[in-house]
Amino acid sequence: MSPHPPSFYHPAPRTLSFCSQCGTRLNRIIPPDDNRMRDVCENCGAVHYQNPLNVVGVVPVWENKILLCRRAIEPRHGKWTLPAGFMELGESTGQGAMRETLEESGVSIRLGPLFTVINVPHAEQVHFFYLADVLDPALDPGPETLEAAFFSPEDIPWEKLAFHTIRSTLEHFVADSKTGAFGLHHYEISAPYPG
């Protein structure tokens, strides 16, 4: 086990300095037959592509209440979020959403349909949120969560939400709940969340 607290860990920097294949310093160039700047090793020829990261999560519901988790990590420490996180290699978006829910809240879910697909180009991410039914409301938050709780739509802590994608997904959920028709919402968020 690491001696560092959870706040020590953070995603690796997106800009690389050295080649992961041979250790040579990288150059930012447009490779032949390409159309954008890349981190390129001119020693071994490796091109280090950077692609958007996928964030996967759910809108977990138990008896018309939505499960939210209060973050124990940065960014947005102490703010409320839906259970979500970065997709891991070797898993589907649905598998990742279920894993993140279990890790952050301790809750098992039955995954429903895809609900929001949100392009977040300024953060180099795409967010996928599924609807989900909570199978057992017993909570057992993991180390990335200060607390987890169920909220009626009218009690959602709107001013204490962590991210714009969380707020917009919850807004779509509340609106769709009023009509009983839950469709797929696909859109873009082009600016950082001010919260």
C-alpha cells in the first residue's frame, strides 16, 4: 500500500517530455501524412498520440431518489457528483460505469439505457451517463467519496455540484422525469464549469 494520501494521485500530464519506448526527448512536430502537432520521437520513430479520455457514470435511482457522492479528491473536493470516473482499458462504457458506482458508493446497480453523451473538448473528454436502478440502498462509500446520499429531485444540492456535465445530466433527468419519457441527450459543453 502506498504511503501517500488519495489527494497525492492525479492523472498523468497530457504533454509528454520523453519517449516511453526509448527515453529520448520528444519533439512536437506534424509527422509526415498527418495534419496536427504530435509528440514524436525522432530517435525511434514512435508517435505518441493523445486522444480524448472517456468518463463513464450513472444516474442511480432508488424509490425516485437519486444517489449522489461527495468527492474526497480533487478536483472539486467536497462537491457532489454522480458516481463516475475514467474508463479503464479492457472494459466497456457500461462496465466502467458499474465499476465506478460500486467503488464510489458501494451500491450495486442494474444498468439501464445510455442517457447522456457529452462532448467536453476543453477538457479533452467525452462523458457517458447511463440510467440505473439501485438494487440495494445500503451505502458503503470508497476512499474517493466523503459521503453518499439519496436526494429527491427537489433536494438536489444544485449550488454544490462538482461539474457542468453532472448538473446538465441531472437537469435532463429531472425534466424527463416530469414527462416519463427518457430519451438520449447528446450535446457539447464548451466552457469550464464556474462552480
